[in-house]
Amino acid sequence: MIEKGQFSGQICKVINGQKLTFLMEKALWQEDLSTLLIADTHFGKARHFRKGGIPIPENIHESDFALIAELIRTKKARKVVFLGDLFHSDWNTHWGVLEMFMKEFSQVGFELVKGNHDILREEIYSQSQLTVHHHPIQIGSFLLSHEPVNAVGLTNICGHLHPGIRLSGKGKQSLRFPCFYESEDRVVLPAFGRFTGTMEINNYGEGMAYAVVSKNLIPINLS
């Protein structure tokens, strides 16, 4: 049961000896390294749909860019690490929008741990502001990846799964919300991108979920 007053826009925890802050903006903040961790933005996805004849608004990604910009400024972030699926599949002209956004923050290091949708040609990545990692990377006691991986002695921080949880109210009505999932050796981030779906965490096992509801995080014990 979640008691009134437990809701918060952020939840700070020490995990494997390092401080992490879960943010209602669907990102993680690693204060010691001034680093934002973000997963599954899927920039460019709307334009792919439009090319296929589906009338998705061109500006659907703008709120995601604005939110990242706000987080960089308010947290004074020195680094942003994208945990895969930064750009949705093949190149389209929205890649230029992403490049312009990163150039606005020339003082920030942008890194990408490649995911299954990050399939652009290597020369496109090399001409950008991104530092690209083809394999999981270790930062302190964390192993950063796109898909979940085994990380003996480390805590795996990843995306890919687009975790969501269904919350029920009176009258048997229910809604599904994006969530963080934390187990003994893993933290899974919700998809950051507005134009993404969620998959319910029914089979994840024991642990904690932090549901993103409006401007709050709601902790839910899954044990």
C-alpha cells in the first residue's frame, strides 16, 4: 500500500555503493559523475511513420528535446549517456535536428551505448558529437547496456524493455504507466521517448517498481 506523502518527483537511493536518483522525467541522475542516463528516445520515429503514409505530427519529439534540455540545465549535467535506441532505425532528416540539439550543449559530453535500433552508418555517428560504444560500458559499480546483460559483481543499468505497470483504482478501472524496475542486480529504465509504448512487467520477478504518474514516482514493492 502506498501511503499519502510517499509520492515524490524523485527517489534517491544508494545502489551497489553509488548514489542514483530516479527522476519522474524517466531518467536517472548519477550525481557523483554529473551524468544523466536516458534510454529509448527513438528520435526520428515519427518521420519514419510519416514516410509510410501515417500522419504523425512532426513536432511529437520536441517535448522530449525540451525535457532533456531542462534536465541538463537544472542538474548542470556534464554528460548524457543514451542507453540505446537513440534514433529509430534508418537515417532520415530528423537526425539533423538531433545534431543541432547536441551542438546547443557543446559543453556536455553525449555518449551512446548502441541498441538494436541504432543502425546508422558509422560515418554518420563519427561526424556527430556522440561518443559511440558498441558494447556495454562500466562506470564505477554499474554496467551500462541497452539490453539486459549479466553483470557479476556489478549492477546492470539498461533500457530496451520499455517497462510499464498497471495500477488499479476503485470500480476496477485501471491504467498502465511507464515505470522503472529495480531488482537485486539490475535497474531497467522506462522508455524516455514520448512516441513509444510500454510492456507490463508481469514476469520480471521480485523487486521494486517506480511508476511514473503525472509528476510523481510511486514506489511499488513487487515481492
